[in-house]
Amino acid sequence: MNPQVLIVGAGPTGLVLALQLSKMGIPFRIIEKHSGPGEASRALVVHARILEFYRQLGITDEVVSLGIPMKSVHLREGTKEKAEFKFSDLGKDISPFPFALSFPQDVHEQFLVEQLKKAGVTIEWNTELGSFTDDSEGVRTVLKKDGMEETAEFHYLCGCDGAHSTVRKGLGFDFAGGTYEQLFYVADVESSNKETQDRSLKVHLSERGFCLYMPVRSTGMIRLIGIIPRELEQSTSITFDEIQPYAENQIGLKVDKVNWFSTYHVHHRVSEHFRKGRCFIAGDAGHIHSPAGGQGMNTGIGDAVNLSWKLAWVLKGRADPEILETYETERIAFARTLVSTTDRAFQMIVGRNTRNRLFRTVLIPYVTPLLLGFTAARRAAFNTVSQTRIEYRDSALSKGKAGKVHGGDRLPWIQTESGNNFDPLKTMDWQIHVYGEIHPEVREYGKSAGFAIHTFVWQSEMEDVGLKQDSLYAVRPDGYVALADDTQNIEKLKQFFENFRIRSLKST
């Protein structure tokens, strides 16, 4: 079959987009200007929501086995322990993955590349996008490799090609934002201190700034991230030897060996659009932000998941092309909110004025532990960091409310008598969930229209996560609720699917 989509960029965003399209049977090509997967590991943390998406692809168990589940966060003022927060407490009953996974980006990319190979997909390395033209009937591209040019046409073009995106620049999108003044360092080091064997995240705050470290590889290596001291900022070639005394003093550890060291500036930008005609951008091509909370790579993967199923449904003739408009609506809103919130938090953590120092040395170490003593605050903290709280309530695809669940919300996860309600999501098809008794006409409609119906015996815990007894939830392929209705109104259900001409992959 002729490729229908061109994916530009084989970082985590492009690779996940490719895996998703492959899973849904969409022919595509994926190109990358570099010669192979990345060898550096700036991005490190994989959060619960991404592991939930990977569960739909059947790869979560292997990903978790290759990474290091971090079960807790230690908060310290200097080297003094102030609090420990266990992810298992924060994320209890929210996700099947109540932890943050340390999984280096280079290993992550290599794993995704292998998954594509197993699916029969070949990544075209050393190949770049020279130019492209969208003529409304398709996207004409010029691809360059080894000094040769190739002209190829696709239905859609997806730019997953990073902060310096050729696709974004070709579309003429403004990339507004800025750069933090501070210079940061990142280092992968080894230490013989027994404390480094503890598989958790340590955050050290002080008047001078912050330094954090976490396990990075199963070999015992740890990742250090911190701010370059002011007295070293003017140096033209900073080495770890210069940083080491400051880092060791901040974290109270002796570094025995450094394996990788780099300095960098942090940027915060969001593209003015994520789509124009038949062309889309995703990941760092559309948004870059501070490393606060480890959100960057996770957000790019979320973009890929959101876009992939919509492209698949349109290309298979199972949905109106209008559905593609919801990609930008849903993802750009989250990107803007994320950049804004992480920017404020990051400024408070790294800033050098009196207010920032008080935030680091008083508010975080003394007030945060008190707040997280409340169940609601713990749940809110996990939902925010893990990205399980992302919602699309303002999307044209989101309708209704039943219990505390609105159209556009992530389907709440719940353990059931026979397993859990996320098991059916592995089909990556539209489906209908009913929690309690199902009306016969709903069952009959699902059968005739080809939509899988999943009924769950009501249990009191379902109300605790926001579901309402005997209510109906139409669930999208990415696990978000599209329609929530507490009356199981069959006409509302029919009208919803008809509005976007949505049909199941199994319907005739």
C-alpha cells in the first residue's frame, strides 16, 4: 500500500506516532536526518499516563522492566531530610502505575525502534525533508538523502522534528517564548554511597538554588541536575571537575566517576498553531518548556497518541475529516497551560531574588509536607505530575456529564471483580462502557453499529473515582470519555456518532 502519512523525526514523539499508526494499519514512512537513535538521555522520566498508553500497545511490561520504577520523592533542605512522599500513596486508586519510571531517552528510543522493526517498519535514517507543499489534495515533499533528491506525495505530513522543526518553519508558525537566564548542568555519575542504591528521586533545595538526583540506569548510575554557580557562568568551557565540589556539597555525596556531562540553557516556547491544512506538528516542534516535573517528552508522546487515532479514522473513512481539527484544540490548550504553570514553578525554584529563596527554603520544605498530608492534595499532586488529569472538556468531541466525569475527561481507572476497566482499551477502537445495568436498546445499538459494549457490575468504589451508577460513557480510542450520559439516552448516543460520522473499525 502507498504510504499515506510522512512522519518527519524519529525521536520519542515520531516513534510513538509510527507505532500507533502501525497498530491501526495505516501505511506511512518515517524519516530522520540523523544516522540512528539518540545517544544522549536528557529526558528521563516516563509518567503514568504514558505507561497507560503503552499498555494499549502491549509494551508496558517490557518498558517497566527496562527502567527503574521510582517509588518515592525525598524533599531536602540542603542535606537535611524534610519529607518523603511515596508515589504509591499519591497515586493509589488513580492509575495502575503509581510511580514515575526512570527510563533514559536513548534506551527508550532504541526500544521503540526495535518495536517498529518487529512490526515490519523501517526507519529511513540520514534522510531529511527538503521542502513541502500542501495543495489541499495532498502534501508534495522533496526528501534528501546522500546528495540525492526524491519527490513523494502523502495525504498528511507530521512534523515531529524537534525545536528547530523544518515543518514548523515551513508552515510559518511563530514560536513565541524565551530562555531562562540560568545555565544548567546535567551529569550521569557513579558513587559508592549506599544511599544511591535507593531507587527514588531526591530534591535538594537551598538558598543557592537546587540540585536533584535520581537513578538513571540499572548499572547503578545516577543523574545529577543543577544550576551552574554564578562564579562559573562566565567560563567558556565548564567541566564537571569545576562543578563537582558544589554538587557534592549540595547533595552530601562523593562522586567517584563521571560518565557524561553537559551544560544547557532552558527554553519555554509554544507554536502559534499545531496544524495547517494537511500538515501537523507535535512534540518539541510545537512546545518546549522547563524540565520541572519531567513533562516534555511525555507531552510529546501524548501529542502522538492524540493525533494518530484521528488520522487513522479519517484515512480509513471511519470519521469525518473535521475530527482532525480537534487535535490542535485539545493539545495546544494543554501545551499553553503546561508552559505557563511549569514556567512559574521553575522560576520560583531557580530564581535568585528574596521571594524565590523563601519559596525554596521555607514554603517547599515546610509547607508542602503539611499540604500533602491531605488526601485531596496528594491525589491532585499525582494527577498533575503523572498527566492523568489532562482533559479535553472544551473539545468539539466532548459532550455531557455523568457523575463527576465530563466528556473530555480521561476514563477513570477502577479495579473490577474480573480485572479492571482499562483492559478493553487494548483494542484502540471506540467503545461504550456502562457501569451498572445496561438498557437493552443501548446493547442492541452497539451490536448493530459494531461498537463494543462493556458492562461492569456496579461497586461502591466506582462512585469514589467519579463514575455514576447505570450511566453510559462513550470512550475514544485513546481512553478519553467522549460522551457521558446518566440516562443512557440512545438518541444522544446515535447523534454523537453521526455528527462526526464515526464508525467502529469492526463495522461493515
